[in-house]
Amino acid sequence: MTCESHFTLKSLKEQVYDYLRVQMNEGRLRPGAFLNLNDISRELGMSRTPLRDALFQLESEGFVTIFPRRGVVVNSLTLEKIRNIYEILGALESAALLLVAVRFRDADADVMEKYNQQMRKALDHNNFTVFYEANLRFHNVYLDMLDNAEMYHAVKIRKERLYDFPRNKTFVKEWEVHSLDEHAAMIKLLREHDFNGAADYIRDVHWSFSVQERFIRRYYFANHVELDVSEEGNLTVE
């Protein structure tokens, strides 16, 4: 039985897309590597048409580059690309917060505080997975209020480009502590209903490449591991 017979809930293209993203996330398809399309088609037991369609989507999202008659290469995450992504995320998230400000309530700030505390606890327990998930949920408190699906998707894809390519399960602890403090500052502004101030802070501090550059260089480009989290503490995100 081929893999194709299992593809009932999603289209073949979506299944291939998910498969390739998992391979990238887990480091089986490394940045700079050329993809062997024949091997992938054979492993999945399907024609190259859905594979081609999935690769077009991955290219549009910045994960791969298709070279006609040469092949497909997994893109590397360069410092320049990270700078560009930070500028885009800062602009989009600050705009998103202003769009949902009329619906934001004090209870939403309470939820953000809960996730920030979970991040702090995860850092204390050396648990990258919980820290990562709680961080996404912190921002999703206001992003999930968006009526603009295109904006939401643009933010989601760029975060995945930063975090899951492949996922680097290490901490730069000084950076994580700064992130927690920045989250606390955002919550304070939101509790004061200073949405313009919070939006400016998201753009000009939290997602500012110049503010975060020293940490970015250490996390993405250092030759050593600052804090290995291969043995994570036993925590979950609630």
C-alpha cells in the first residue's frame, strides 16, 4: 500500500508540504542541501505533481529555492534574512495589536501574564519545548483576535521560518530573560490601555533587529551551545 492511499483528509499537496516541513524541522533536510525529488516521490509513493506543487508553496514562503533544470535547495537563514523577518514581524504584530485593541480586555492581559509565568518556569526547569510553546501562545492571545487571515498567516509563516528551520533546542539565557522582561512591559502597557505604546514597543523593541542583534548572533551563529536542553524538565503548557 502506498502513502497516497492514506491521503484522505488533506490534499496530496498539503500532505507533501507537511512532510517536507517536518523533515526541515527535525533537521533531516538541512539548509543548503539539494532535494532529491525522485527519492522523495518514491518514499511517499506518489507522482511528482503534488511534490512540485508543495515545493512551489515552500518557495513562496522562503523555505526553498527552485532552480530550473538544476534542482531545489533548502534555503539558509542568513543574518540579512533574519533582519528582514524581524522588520516584517515588528510591523505586522504592532499593526495587529492596534486592529484588535477595541476587543482586548483585561482578562486577555491576565492570560498573557499566565503564559509569561509559564515561560519563566520553563526557563528555570531548562525546558525549551514549554518555553517555545508558551511564547507562541503569549503572542497569539492578540493575534488570534485578528479578522485578517492573510496577516495572521504572514506572521505564522515568518515565525516558523525563524524557529523551525530546524528547531534549535538551545537557550541563550540572557536573551530569554530579556524576552520575559519585554513581555512584562507589554502587559503593563496593555493593562493601562496604552495600545499605541504597546504597539510601538512591539515594533521598536521586541521585534527590533538592532535591539536584539547581539542575541540573534549568539543564538543562530555562535559555534558553541549556550545551554543544551536535550534533557528537559517535565512541564506542560496549560
